[in-house]
Amino acid sequence: MDSKAQNMRQKVQHILDSNALHSHQINAAQKTFNALSSEQVRAVVTAAEMQAGKSGIALALCCLQRLSLTVQQICNRAQLKDTLYLVTMPDTALKEQAEEDLKLAKNVVVSNFVNFEKALENEFKGNPPKLIIIDECHYGSNVAAVRYSKIFDYLEQENDSCNVVFISATPFGALYGAETEYQEALELQTEAESKQDEELLKEANDVASKALKDSILRRDFNTRLVFHKTSDEYYGVREMLNNGKVKALIDDNRNFLFPSQERDAFITQFKQHEGMGWSLVRVPAGLAMEAKQFLITQGIDENAIYIIGNSLSGVPEDEHCSIERFKKEFDDALLFEDKLIAITVASARAGINFGAMMKNNLISTWDSTVASVAAVVQANIGRACGYHGNNASTHYTNLNATEAYGAILDHLELTCSDNAASDFDGLKEFFDDICQEYQVNGLDVGLTIKYKRRRPIGDVETYKTDSYVAVPAKLLEEDADFSQFTRDKHFLQAIDVIRNEFTAKGAPCVKGSRAMRGKGKNWIKAHWINGDSYNNPEKARVDGTQKEKTIMYTGMLDKGEYLEFNRVVAPGSGELSENKLITASIFSIYNISRRKVDKKIMSLDDVWAMCDYFGIERDDTMFVLYKRGEYDIERSLAKKEHNKLPDKSGELSDESHFSDIAENAY
């Protein structure tokens, strides 16, 4: 028996030692498996960058699971199948690719969520799986997306000795999507209890219960997070940013049909590229043919332009091209040193790997994505990541979202690449700061429902802005007197709290992250303005840059015009304007941007310019504070009535993936 067991282990070890796996993949799998070996830990989230070898990590996990069996178990043919690998989406191509990637592991069964229970019944008779691996877990981030309650119910009620591993390049939404719903349900419960509304309370309880079941952070599984640290040969988003190969697309310039310097540069680079090469262009649904016609007007051979997808709106049937066919066209073009352009309306389907040869010959990509961080990085730029030698391709995309992802990777590498992390509250706080710092809509939306009738308003309780005051911070003065600027006790208290954020540990120092959290601070909303957000048009939103907004808002108040306090607060990450009494814009040489930009810190002249504008003493830091005014019942009721409008059943939108039926998803 021992010799047979040894022979079985040698076969598994041979896979780990072969060229099928890289050391960094085995290391990530080992850290994941070690975390599962910890007391009471039954779930691990493994975050791995795009095209960094997640399938290799999964294969290594299968091998480690097999090696963990006892002598009797590993020699028992009935117990050969001990691992279940689930593809999140019901896509046969993804399932087939996973089966190919994992074919060396004889102990794994590949299935998907639709056939999850059938796979358990047919493939694990009398021998339930000991490990479940779920790929692309970021799909679980929204109400319309895949949820995990059935998996966890099975693990709790039918197989309490089985562990689960979630793998994704962007697991953020799956980590917190259901958690957000749970918090909203708690607020609904409070409202229902105050109104003594039993029907509303039942609804809130049901939502809270479902959210707890859906979250991959199910509390009694003691979930851990592991970050897969790639090898030095990996070329990903951070390397692209460092090489200056990510170009920002802002506002109308995202539209490939809109004239812009970026579009001119894209076309010029393609036409001047010598030898074989190809470019990838992502356009909104319905504009594929228009994009092709534009490229033809630029002198590009129409036979070199391919539209990827099926049943695309406005695209004749004979214009459609499958991914498989395009890859064959690429092989032919490689032979004759031709150049190609692929147009798609939904970027690259999760898991599709263009291969090293296609990546090595990639000239450029264009992506119109404006949604979440995950939607941006899972699209064109994510498909160009991986182990290849091309560091010259240029990517025109949402720079803010790309840089936010880079900052997240830096943080994950620092905090959980050596050891598994469990501080998910701290991680969520960091994610919230990232969204504010880089002014992105969110980390991950996964699959969403796009309602045609309305978009619910979250921050409904509305107030007018009462007044404002501008003051020099005087951070180097211990007992500075601000009574010459204002007598308002709330302004004075807020000034004291914010000054203490800079000086609590001594002299003020440069920091990349500050947050008004903690007891006695939550009534203040602070905008920490640095060299990037001060006057960089890339960081501007509807009301302009922080400099422009401040001048606009205070000008409106000076003229006696109405200014909605909610607009000044600009709440995010579940915040509500009704909970804020003071909003502060903090211009300081001690705030630094995390983004890789030329100007990270405000210059002294910048701060002085703001001081001069408001006619106050020059300082290295100055505050503009706004105070909440009267409750605006008319605007509040209007927003509430808006939210009562019936939701018209909309269309599923998958912002971050490429599909042969992509048009039908829009």
C-alpha cells in the first residue's frame, strides 16, 4: 500500500515539477492551501492579475489537494475525484478551455453553476469533493449576477469538510457587493421599525438574510485573502503605466468616432507600424460598422478590419467574425506580414487568452469603457497583460481606473502576498479611499441590470448649503485663533478636527491617504486636495476640477444663489449627505496623490493662489468649509417620487467581457 501511495504521489509531484507550471503559480497555490490549513479557515480568495496564470494556480491547487490525501485515500480509485472546478458563467467555450487547462489533474471535475448540483450527483457518488475552486468570482458582485448561497449552503449543510477557493483578477465587487446590500437592509430595518411597518420589516429581513447568504465573506468560514505575486517576467497594468503606455481617454474623446488627438495618434501608430501587427478597438454597441467605415476612410484596407461577434446591431451577417476565425486570420497575416484591426463591442471574454504570439504583435488598443475599475482592466488592457515580450503597445483607455487598479495591486502585494489577510474591513476602507482618490465610479459592477425607466437615487434627503468660510490652516501654530474668520461653533469645531488630522503625531507630514473616520469625525466630509486633483482636467467631474468647483460653489453662495449641499458633499461609498454637517475642501502641500502623475503635490504657489482668491493670509494649507443648511423638502420628495417609479425590466449588461453574443447582453 505504501509503495502504491508513493507511486501515486510521484505522479502528482511530476506535474508540479514539469514545465506545465511556473514556480510563482505553485507558490500562490501553496499559500492558498496553507491558509486553508489554518484553524477554522474554509474559504480563501486568491487575487491574481490578468493573464498571470490563474489556470496554473488552479492546476497546482488540484495537485496539492491530491497530495494531502491519506495513504488509504490516495490509493482508493473511488476517491480519485476530490476537486470540483466551477466556471462562473454558463459558457461552453470557457468550460472547454478550463477542461483543457486542467487535463493533467486527474482528480478534478470541471462544471459550472448551472450544472453544479448535477456534477455533485453524477461525478462524486459516495465521495463528496474536498475542495471547490470557483473561477472569475468577480461575477458575484451584483444583484443580477451569480450568487454563492447554493455553494455555501452545500458546504454548511451537506459537506462540512470541504473547502472553497475563489480566484479572480478583480474580486472586489464579490467581496463587498452582497455586504453593501446587507448594510442597506439594516437601514431599511431601522426605517421599518421606526414606522412600525411590519410588511417593510419583513422585506428588510429577507434582503438582509439573502445578502448574508450571498456574500463570499460568509462569517463562519473565516475567509482569507491571498495575493498572487507574479515573477519579474510578467508584464501587466503597473508595468504599462510605468512605461507610459497607457493614454487617457476623457469625456467625448472616448468615442472612437469623435475627432481627437488621441484618435489621430492611434491611427498614426497603426499605419506607421512596420511588419505584422494588429490593434483592438472597443466601441459602444451599435457602432461597430461606423467604426469600420471610419477606419476605411483613413486608408486602411477593409479586408484587414474584422468585427468580432454574432448578431450585432447594424452589422450585416457576412461582417461577423468569431474569435476562432480571427485567430486563424492572424496566423495568415503573420505569414504575409500584414496588419489587422479587430473591432468589438464588449471587449474580451473572461479567460480568453490571445496567446503570446498575438500579444507580442499587438500594436495598440482602444477602449471606450467608462464603468468600474474591473470593467476597464478586464477589457482590452487586461487581455494584453501576461508573459510576453511586447512592452511597446499603447493602450488608450480610462487612465483613472487603470491607475486605481495599479494602486490596489501595490496595496495587495504589500499586505497579503506573503501571508493571507483577514482584515476585510480595513481593505474595504482602503478601496473606498481609492475610489475617492482616483474619482472612479466603483471597483466592480459585475453583471448589472440597465433599467430604461430610471436609475434610483441613493442620497435622497436633500439640504441647501447655508454658508461657507475660507481660512488658513496655521498648522505650525499650536493655539491659532480662528474667531476673526468665523464665530460659528460648528465651523470652529471642524477646523480644530481637521487641523488635528495633520498634527496629531507632531509636525504635519506628506500623506497619500487621510480619512475623517472615527468617533467625533463622521459629521465632517473632507476632500483632501493634492497636486493632481487640484487643477488637472483629467480628474475633473461635472463641476470641474477641485479648484474650479470651489470657485464656482463659493461664487454661487456669494451671489445668494441656491447651492444644494448634497452636490457639495458628493457622497460616495454608502455615505449620505444628511449625516454630514460640514464639508471641507482642504488645499495643502501635505496631500499627495497615489497616481503616477507629474504633479502629485500642490505647490506653495498653488495654495497661495487659493489664499489670495479668498483674501486670507498665505499659508501652506487652507480650508474652505461649507455648512449644511435647511432641509429641502421639495427636492427630497422629488427624489423619493423618482425612486418610486416602476422598474421596467431592463437588459443584462456585462461591461467587462467579450462574448460572441455580446450584443445581446447590452
